[in-house]
Amino acid sequence: MSFTGTQDKCKACDKTVHFIDLLTADGVSYHKTCFKCSHCKGTLSISSYSSMDGVLYCKTHFEQLFKETGTFSKKFQGGASSNKSDQAKAPSKLSSAFSGTQDKCAACQKTVYPLEKMTLEGESYHKSCFKCSHGGCILTTSSYAALNGILYCKIHFSQLFKEKGSYNHLIQTAQTKKSEAAEAAQEAPAEAGVAE
């Protein structure tokens, strides 16, 4: 018995779809890389797509399309609106979700965007800034200890605690590091002004 392959064609590119790259949605075959939103061209997953009349959309653009047109027609409104009251309308709740973030990293004080954000104990961090203040090792949510907002890996935290037998030296170290970080943050804008 010999394997004859597949006869399925990708709806997007009309090429043969091999089993390893096959994705089926609504009974239609696609290459995994061809399964994209028709508006933004973002790659979709089975759990994050919508379709209307065979046209694929990400959830965001599917909802936007419905809100703009009031129907599930296939066209987004483009250019100037014929109704002036539409131009003055307030942004939708959906658009405000994509307007950015005001969250600042507790370690570097720079803006933290959702894809690189970690939130622990009410503080936001960049994934790359979430490291031990003593040794610089990368931390995970299960491998850190914090004292007065200063992060440590569990190993360094226990070494520092065992070394002195109390938290007093850690509290002093934490206060020193916070004041050094505050001074560095104040000096950075001053140095930028001097360089100009």
C-alpha cells in the first residue's frame, strides 16, 4: 500500500495542503501560514478567528467591521464619512483597549506594553527586568522573593538571610538600592540635557 498524499487545496493560495501544515476551519482547508485576517493580515488561530461568507477576520476586526457598518458586510468604511455626526463620536471601548498603556516597570520606570508585561504583587515589570537585584539572574513567578519592592532569587535571598540571621541588612540594602535608582533616574534627564 502506498501513500498518495492529500488532494486538499488551501482556500487562500490554492496550493496543495500537506497533512502536517493542514488547518481546517468551517470545513475549509488552509495552510497554517495562510490562515490570516483579510484586513490586517495577522495570523489567526482556531480560537481567535471569525468568518463571514468565507472571509476570515481576527476577532478585533470582525467586531470593528460590525460596529462601523452596523451589518456584517465585507467592507470597512474608508475615507471621509458622509455623515458628519459619525466624525465626532467618542472612541469605542474596543479602541480604548488598543490605545496603549500607562503602566511603568517597577525596575526601570519605562512603559510596559502588554506583550512584555509581568504583574506581581501589584507592580508591573518588563520580562527582561524581572531579575534578581543581587545576582542579576532571571526570575520566574515561582523563583523570586521580594523585600520592600526589591526582587531577589530565592537562592540569594536565603544566602543573604542566612549570612546575617535577620532581615535588617536586607532592609538597609533595599533602601540604598531604591535611593541609588532614584538618583540615577534624576541624573539621566540632566545628562541628556548636557549632551545636547
